[in-house]
Amino acid sequence: MSNSIDFSGRPFHFIGIGGIGMSALAYVLTKRQLPVSGSDLRPNQITRKLETLGAHIFSKQEAGNLEFFRSQISSDGVFLNSQENSPVDKPHLPQVICSTAINTSNFEYKAALELGCPILHRSDVLAALIADYYSIAVAGTHGKTTTSSMIGYMLLQADLDPTILVGGEVNAWEGNARLGESKYLVAEADESDGSLVKHAPEIGVITNIELDHPDHYESLEEVVSTFKQFAQGCNILIGSIDCDTVRDSLKPTISYSLFPEREADYTVTNIDYRADGTTALVWEKNKALGVLNLQLLGRHNLSNALAAVAVGRALGLEFGEISKGIATFEGARRRFEFRGEAAGITFIDDYAHHPSEIRATLAAARLQARPGQRVVAIFQPHRYSRTLTFLEEFAESFSHADLVIITDIYSAGEPDLGQINGEKLADAIAKHHQQVIYQPHLSSMSEELLSILRRGDLALFLGAGNLNQTIPEIIATLCEPVTATS
């Protein structure tokens, strides 16, 4: 694939434009008045939003989509949809953007090759945008979306008007991206496919490092190598030394830790984890900066907030500006997101799909749970490779749940090699947990949960797949009026 990006007016065409990472890029480019189109097999609210901004969306991934560009060129070589009416070099050949999910057998991809279109990975576009701004890029196995969203929100509240691209939707900017007018850009940087090495931000943040994508990496050492290359491209590296791998392998320029004895540049004392949030006294070296109030629950989110404090201070913000912004941050969607309450049952949606994330999320749920309230974990495993690699870690990660319900594995496009399934995971969990139920079929999950859940339960829907799509149906059924029978 090529890696040269043209922001001068040449059109962009995204194959799979509705994905969370692809759509964020498409949004920023469209808002920059660049001609954008894309295809997606499953139109959603994100693609509909892009259409309202002027992007052309195709509902099929087929070769003919690329012919769209030929009809958009005037006789003088100007792309008619461009609000700038800027001339385009070879305008009939768009820059075609793909994610790792698009393979070489895709008809649209093959047509782009045959036409001679520049074909780029989405990380190439992100890298070019990062180079175009004073950028803060947030990387790490866990916490990227929350931390990058919190930093973006903090800068927004401090009137620094940042451009933001994150891997989740945030109510404050009504989506997964915003275009600001300042020099600042905050981006979530993904390590899953190794493309993290392309990014060279002014400030890089690394929250932690674990093996999470065994479909791409064979070992933790390979993951560390990727993060090392990313670290070398950062002018300032901010890292959590609560992660031994970050501390020992990367040596951050600026460090943060929840434990004062580790002598990080930023730490906390007087921590109070509560059901409605967290407070802590923040220290910069040996100086107390002030009290931080956080709406988000749990130790992991306090760590994320400390990363945001370190970024804010590196940018020269006063602690009062930082704490004011963080105090009103509500989090990203699908990160311990409250989805509703019905029949006395509270419904929470969370993207947790790695054992470490599940443990952290359930620990936060236990903080929120009232005495006697059951924490019910409903988990959809994500990818065969991840489930198989971390089978024992998954088995031990549900200790904070009173009841665990497992459905079958969301493949995310991986082939089923017959080595692992949801039932085997449920059996492994049952060796460590007294109450485990296996419901293989997502189509039957709503009916299963309606018979299991009871008033007072805190029901957590965990996973990166489509399990959360059952939540509205369950809530709607519970809210239906009961018809009297004679």
C-alpha cells in the first residue's frame, strides 16, 4: 500500500466507512471540505451522519462504486463536490482507504487496484493528520478510548478547541470525532495490527502494555517492540509505571502512578473510590496540585485521569483548568455506559473484551452495587484467537460477579478452527465460579435473561461484539404493561 496522503483536494474513498476508526477519519476529512465517499454493508447512524455532511455513501462494496468519481469531474478537471473547487491531480482516481478488516478478495479493493488508485491503510491517514497538528496520541492495550476522550474533553473545556479522533462515541461532541480550529489534535492510536509505529506525535501516552491481539502478535515481546518504535517517534512520552512492562521497557519522559512509593512524576494520595465517582489528591513530584474529582468509577479510570493531568501540565495548563474539565467528563459510550433501568434492573454496557478489562469493569461494578445487589455479568467472547490464548485468564476474571452468563464467540471475521467455543469458556469459568450459565444463541439471550434477571440486579453486558444489541429489546419487554387475564 502507498503511504503518501494528499490533503490538497484529491478525493478519498473509504472501503468500510462505517467502522469506528474509519468513520472518525472520514468525518474530519469531510469537515475539512475534502471530497469523501465510502461503502459499508451495514448503514448505521455514523454513516447517516456522514451523509448529512456531504459524504457519498454506498450500501454495497462493489467495483462499480469507484465509477462514481468519473461522473463528478467537470471538463476543467475540478471535482464538483469539492466546496473549494480545487483542481485535482488524476481526479478520477481517488485515494482508497482500507482497514485491516478489508482483504484482497474484496471486489471494491480489486477494482481500486486495477484502476491504479492509491491504496492506503487507515493508519496512514491518521499518521498524516497527526503530522499536520501538534498532536497527542494515546496508545496502550487498555484505556485508550477513555483516556484520549478525557484529554480531548479537557482541552475542549480549556478553550483549546482541539481536533479529536477516538475509538468510541462521546456525547460532548456527538460522535467519535470533531474538527477544531486550533493546532491541537488528540487521537487514539491502535496497536492491534502493528500500525502504531507509523505515528510520530508531539506527545505520546502509553497507558499499559499486554498481549491482546494474538491474531497479529505471537508474543508480548513483539507487542513491546511495536510500542518501542512508537515511543521513539514521540517528542515527549508519558507512561504509566504501574505497568511493569512500560516502566522496564520504555523509560517514559514523564511518568505517572497511583502509588507514591514508585516516585512517578505524577501520583495521588487520599484516594476515595465511591459508588458515584472517585476523588484523590494529585501530586506533581513533591508538590500537591489539588483535589481531582472524577465521575468515572474505579482504579483504572483514576489512572486514566492521571494520564490526562500529565498531558495538561505538559501543555502548560493550570491544575484548576485540568481538574475542572476532568470533573465533568462523563465518559465514552460503551465504557460502563448506563443504558437504562426497568423493573428495578440496571443495565450497563461495556466494551471490555480482555481479561484485564473484565476484572477492572466488574471491580467498578462492585463499587457501585448496593448491599445485597447482584452483579450479573453477561459476556460475549470476542475472537477465537483471543479466547483460546487467554482461556485461563478469562476463567479467573469474573470473581467480582455474582452470576456469569456466557454466549458463543463473536468471530470478528476469524475462521472457526474448532479449537474453542463459548461452552468451553463457560466450563473453564465454572472451575473458579459457582454460578455460570451458558446460552450459546444470541437470538435466545433476551428470553434467557428475562427469566434469570430479578429486581435489584446490576446487569453488565460485556464484549466488543453485538451482544449489546439485546439490551433495548429486554428493556422494552420489561416496560410493557401487564395485561390482566380473566
